[in-house]
Amino acid sequence: MNVTIDKNSGYCFGVEFAIQMAEDEMETCEELYCLGDIVHNSMEVKRLYSKGLRIIDREQLKNLHDCKVLIRAHGEPPETYKIALENNIELIDASCPVVLKLQNRVKHAFDSGKNQNAQIVIYGQVGHAEVIGIAGQTGDEAIIVTTEEDLDKIDFKRPVTLFSQTTKSTKGFYHIKALIEERLKQASQDSTAPAFDANDSICRQVSNREPQLAKFATEHDVIVFVSGKKSSNGKALYSVCKQHNPNSYFVENEEELEREWFDGAASVGICGATSTPMWLMQQVADAINKLCPEEV
């Protein structure tokens, strides 16, 4: 049985950059705080904890003074920078450049759209770290939509500017875009529809993985998808695998493997989310080889 790790899986640039910054910083300090999980993968969080990385939340941040805090790839709202300044906290800013660019675009659109009474709409997950940072650029006035039902939050008699969380599905974004366009036309009836500006702000390094993963899933008898359970990107990419190969299984680590998954399989593909480290996928591959030694 052949076990192959997908060469396109593993960390995206933003996550890799944040982890490298954290490791570099911890070489010169015993303890470094990180605002939220540096990556949505508990195995990697545990590894970095052993090196001195301590996870805190926003409430804990308010009580810290005279220390260093890492901002992860997801980015942060303006309030975080204000607290850091007031509490003499040195920020190690590992915000992904793609996310920072999106934050700037959203702030510009919000500020310039005030005179037109425009609404900022973000296609994303409520409570997701990146979305909190993006919405913060609007003073939390942005409307977050995830499902079709969420569109009822929008006033379709006013202009709409649409953006997307960088890790959302491209297909999902264009579906929401089409629905908003239709609702604007319906609301305006015979009059001219309010202005609608749709911005595809999805990271292509992430979105391009969907077609690559679909192809990879069809090339193997069994797919083992490795991801943290908190990863929204992991859930989305796993669904792509499952759609193209029903013999796809989601695991957080090698301990969740089941021997019967591999009965009669000639090839197994290992892949993962943008938050899945390559070392963890290799660990899973090694475990499969030990689990099925007579078939290797």
C-alpha cells in the first residue's frame, strides 16, 4: 500500500510566517504571550507551549503590562493596538499581509461610504478571529453574513459594499454576491437599484487548494484529512475531499486512525488544512505504515 502526503497541503504563508516569528522571539525570551491560538491546531499549540508560548484572550490582555504579545496571522481590531499602547505592551505583529491589506480596504470603504449611507457587508464566520479584526475597522458596524438567512440583516434600499473573509469558499462568496444583487433589484422595483460594490478578497493561496485537493482525492483509494477541529478552513477542505472520495476520514492526529479504513486499499492520500503542520501529516503517514505493515 502506498501512502502519499499531498505536497500542496500544510501551512499557508501567513501561518508559517507567524509561527516562525514566534519561534524566533522565543529564542531570546522565556515566555511569549499570544492573543488567541496561533494556529487552529491543538498539536502545534502544544508544541509551541513547550517552547514558552502562552495563549491569552482579550480580557487577559487588558490586565497585562510591560510584556511582549504576539498578534497571529488572523490580525486584530484597532482596540487591541490601543490597549497595547496604554499598557506598555510590545506587540510582535505577525498579521498576514493579505489580511492587513483587506483590513485597510474595509476601513477605506467604510470611511468613504459614510456620506452615501453605505453598508459594509462581510461574508464570513461570526466570532472568527479574522472577522473580528476586519469588523473592527468599521467600529463593529459591519454586517456579517454566513448563510442566506443572514441577508435579512441588510437594508436593500441602501448601498452595499461586500467583502469576504480571506479563507472562505470562492463558490460561496459568488453565491452570496448573486443573492445580494437580486435582492437589491427586488427592493428597488422600478427605480434604480442602490450601488453595489463586491470585492472578492479571498486569498488565492487558500482557494486554489480546493481544485488541487479535489484532484488529489480522486487519485487515492482512501483519504486521511488531518486538521484541528477548530479550523474552519479544515472543515471546508475536508468537505471537498469527501465530495470527491467517499472514503475520506477526518482526524486530528494519528491516535484517531482506525485499521478497517484501509482494508483492501492500494493507496492512501494524506492531506490537511492551511493550519496543519507538515510534521503532523508525516506522523500520521508513519502511523498508517505501522498500522498496516503487511500492506506496505
